[in-house]
Amino acid sequence: MITVVDLGNYNVKAMNSLTAKSIFKSNISRDYESYPDAFKHIKIDGEYTYFEKGPFSMEYIKTKKDYTAQLMYAIASLNEAEDEIKTNLTLLLPISEIQEKHKYIDEIKGKTFNCSVKLKTKINKNITIEDVMVLPEGYVIYFKLGEKYKTSSIVIVDIGGRTTNLVAMVNGEPKVLKTLKIGALDFYAKIRELHADKEYNLEDIERLIKEGKVVVTDKQIAQFANDILNQIKQHIKLEHYEHVLFAGGGAIIIEKIIKDILPDNCEIVDEPLESNMEGAMEASKMAWNE
């Protein structure tokens, strides 16, 4: 079995080669809870980690984060009924961090993790990571694209939680691979600042927008898009490429801008939140001959 886990700064996305998928917010809490089973959690080495509560990590460098609990919970959520799980694992890193991939590989390859997981029910699991591959975010989206993109000049703009990966390719050959320090959390942080008197938590802003308690204007969305485009312009000119594909959760925020205002060569990929994960699965199947 192959499992792909995208440990995003805003969302954790996971899928396996049996077609199971799981997506949950990246914020966690390790604060004491008198009744742990009321919350989604994992217990490893006696420590509880609770999911979708607490603050988001604002650390840019993914390999500096304590990721084990999120990773094991993601794998467990794909295999709810199984207590023994063995899998090959593909992880993702921003392009600027891919040289640090050995940190992931050295820490988890060939190891078994014993944990107690509370999903719909609580179950003890042994999760064995047989082999590990680490691929660059943004670039892996190429593997899920159709031939009309693969045989042309394309730009992939992968807007994540803390960073945006910028990939330019011509006939499948990379020309530009960059990581920009801007993402969806920057947008939500600005919205929170505009409502500072309400003392909202950053992790609640998206929900408050959906509920209509916080109103976001077209101008604010356009400013976020413009901030991203200004950083892109430092590296490439989008008009020089046949296709410009926007992906990642941040692309959903500026979807209207992409469709209505940007040039005709700009579009948003199908299922932008899952695009890295799906591309990585295609690449993993080729690498492990599945």
C-alpha cells in the first residue's frame, strides 16, 4: 500500500492507494483535557495531541515542526478499522526545503509507531512505515495534469498555508522552482487584524467568514492576489507561458479573481486543495510500480 500525506500549514491532506482520503485542519493542542475522548486525538508515548483545536504553527520550516502526531493520525484516519497498518509513505516539502528531505526519511523509515487513536471510536494501532519518499510541493502537481499541459509551457502557482510554490516548465522540463513566503494564513491574519477589536483567534477566521460574522470584501481578496502576483513577477512573467495553473487551498480564496480578472491563460486546477496529494500519488505509483 502507498500512503501520501501532505502536512500542510493550514490543512493536512492524506490519501492511500486504496482510494481512501482524509482532510483536517493543521492546528493542534497538547493542553490538558479532563475528558480526552470528547476530542479527536492521538496518544503516542503517553502524550495526547488534539486535532483541529489550538493555534496554527507559524513556523515556515516544515522539517523543524513536530509532525509525528499529525502524520500518524492522518495514516490512522485512512485505515479506521485496521489495528495493524503497513505502508510505503510519500511526504511533501516546499521546493526550498527539499534538500532537507533526509530528516523525514531518517526519522520514520522502517519504524513502527504504537499509538491510541480516537476517530469515530478509539482504537490501538501499530503503524509501520516500510519505505519513504519525499517530493517537492507544486512540482508534483505536474504528474496529475493532462497531456495538453505536459507538452506545453506551464506555470504552477501552488498557494499553501504559509508559502506559495512557483513552478515553470516547458515540455516537462523545469525552468523555475521557487518558494515564496506568502500563503493563506497571511490572508486570514490580515482579516483578523482588521477586526482586532473583536479579538478573534486566527484558527476561527475561515469559519467566521463562512458564517457571515466576518465580511471579506472583493478589494481585500484582490489585494491578497496582488501580493502573490507581485512576488511572482520577481521571478517570471506569467504572460510568457501558455498555461498558468493555480492550485492549493489559497487558490480557492482568489478563485473569482483567477476566473474573472486574470488573463485567459490563467485557470484553477480541479480540486485545488488535493492537487499536490493527487500528483504525489501518481508519482509514487510510478516509483513503487503499483
